Amino acid sequence: MKSEDVAPHLNDDIISSKVDNISDYFELERCCSWCKEHAFSNVALQFPDHLLSYSPTVYKELASSLPESQFHVLADTCYGSCCVDEIAAQRLDTTAIIHFGHSCHSRVLSLPTLFVYGREQLLLSDLIAKIKQTFTPLDNILLILNSVYYHYRNQILADLVGYRNLRCLKYQGEQNTTKDYSDRGNADFETEYCILYVGKESLCLTNVVLSNGSRKVYSYDPDTASLEMVSRNVNKMLIKRFSFIEVIKKCNIIGILVGTLGIKNFNDVIDRLKKVIKSAGKKYYIVSVGKPNPAKLANFSEIGAFVFVGCCENSLLDSREYYQPVVTPYELELACIDRSWEVDYISDCSSLLDKNYIDIPEVEESQELVEKLNSLEVSVNFLNDRTWSGLEQRLGLDPPAVLQQGKRGIAGHYQGEEVVDSRMQQAPP
């Protein structure tokens, strides 16, 4: 949709921060230079919900600076706002996307994409002081900045120049262009290292803690200005996730819940999950409901559990309010095939296709036919056991109804009714 159609304001309680300098926060000069350099004439602007109120201003600034280009605002993403919504952009025939706000850094399918993380503020002097109090210059430290604080990267490294074993994870500024690069792997330490995450408590932090279970993970929260170890809570998280695996083992029907359409290789991941479920002799359904919530998934009562195919952050869905557990592809493989539990949790489902790939047991054709018949019997039995299966048609059992003329008019006054003015009625004494 175009920015004129966007609501001019949002409630203040869903805006995480007030942006004083829009041009600096959204890096409008960089956006214009990128569009000019690649001659993009039709560009989609994707905003998360808490920044959507600034989209009309950003649109007007870009449109006035680049009158030869057309811009569109993606006001509502199909799934998580951290993922690039390439499907919505393609409906507008756009040739590029500018993604504003926090990103999960998943690989985009094909459209050229520029990432503008935003410039959230933190007290840099306090962060540097807390780092010096907690770590020594000889410690091996991998610094992971939440993307909204990534603009502090060079300044932090300059202030901690004495920490020679400090590395900072790099983020990609754009994808599917001549300047595309992927440098998100952990720094090449020869010995063990610890991790310092800078950012608020979020799914991003949860992903960092789980995927680095063998390392000490520290977190600095800019809101509370506190630095503490958070990896001690990883066992509680894993125990909770492990309980879902036991539920999967007992399920006959599993739903493959589509949580993204824009991540590269997501179709290959779904095909692999089909084979994994078949190898365990279970039935699967593919379900796509957009952003999942308990009410949507409750409609599929015959499904015992869901496996969520999404980015590394959104796949760690908190399913406490859901009627069925929602697991990750890694947890599904733990339950269905002979995969061993890794110390470092695998949250990136795409890695199951390459560096974390293991073979799936082959299912013989005769055995596959038996499993299909068994799964069909399970589905039929479930439908037969339902106490309510829909409205009864009773075809040919009831006499046809006589057509009658209905009322005409509006609810306040139908034709043929006496007009009563309530204002003329006197209140009883």
C-alpha cells in the first residue's frame, strides 16, 4: 500500500522510542544513494509496527529526493517484522526493498535489499565501564550488538583497543547486490571464548543463549544499564523445549506451520520435514495462517503438535498459551530420527540442509503404503469420533419452506411500523 493510505498516527504505547532526527535515524541519505547507485525505480519500504508512524515522513523525504522513483510502504508484514517480506513486495512489482528496524539477518530470496537498522541510543560510557569491570584485556570476547545498536560498533572497538581478543560480529548492510556479503559467523578463536550481547531482552537474546549453550553468555541491557550472565538460565530453557520432544513422539498427526515465505531454501526445509515425519510413520498437514496465535491453531484440533518453519528468532515460539506445542525443525528431528542432542542448540532451520545435515532413514515403498493407510485411518477415526461434525443438511427429510416477504427499511424504522419519537415521550411521574 502507498504511504497516503497509512494511518497518520499510532498509539504512543506501542512506540518503543521517540525519534528526534528522522533523517539520521532512518539514514535517508544512505537510502537515496543506494537507490541512485543501482537505479531502482520502484522500491518497497518495510517498517516494523513500532516505527510505522514515521513511514509517511520517510516516504515524503525519499519521494522528494528521488522524484523519478516510486515508493510503497509495507504496512503489515505477513509474518515476523524481522524478516524481509519479499512476497508482499512482489505483489507491488517492486525491484528492491529497504528494510527498517531490527533484522534476523536471514537470507533473502532474490530481491535486492538494503538494511537500515535504526540508531537507538545507549549510554556508551557506562557500557565501556561495565565491560572493563567484568572482563580482562586477555579474555576472548565475541561482541554481538543488537542491530539497532550496531552503529556503535566502531566506537566500541576504538574505546576497547587494549582488548586485543575482542571481536565484534559483523552484519550485512545489503543483500542480492554487488556489495552483498555474509560475515555473520563466529569469530575464529583458537580457544574458548565468551559472548557479550548488547540489547534488550528479546527473541534475539534467547536465540544467542540457546545456540551457544557451551559458552558463557553475558548481556548488557541499555534500559537498566546492567551487565549480567544470562547463560545460567539455559538449562531451564532446554528442559522446557525437551518436554515438547516427548509430545512429538506420541503424536500421530503433525502440522508443518509455515512461518515465512521469504527465507532462502524454506521450500527445501519443508520437503525435508515431510521426509522426517514420514520416516517416523506419522501423518503431516501443511498449515499457513500468517502470524500464528492460539485462536488460529486451535481450529486444527486433530493436529497433535506443530513444527514451525521460520527464521532463527521467530521459530522459538513461546507456546504456553497454545493448545498444542509448537516446536522447531531441530526438535522434530530429535523426536523422529536418530539425531543426538547438541550442546549448542540449532535454531537456524536452513543449517539442517548443510552444516548440520544428517541422513534420513529411507522408507520402503511397501512400508510407505502401509503408513499412508494407517494415517488415513487415523484421520477418519478422528472425524468419526467428533461430537459435532457441522450442520445437518437433512436433504429430502423436511418439507420446503414457504417464501415470505421480509421487512424493508432500516433497523430504526421498518416500512409499515408506526413512527415513535422517543423525545416526545414524557417520563412517567
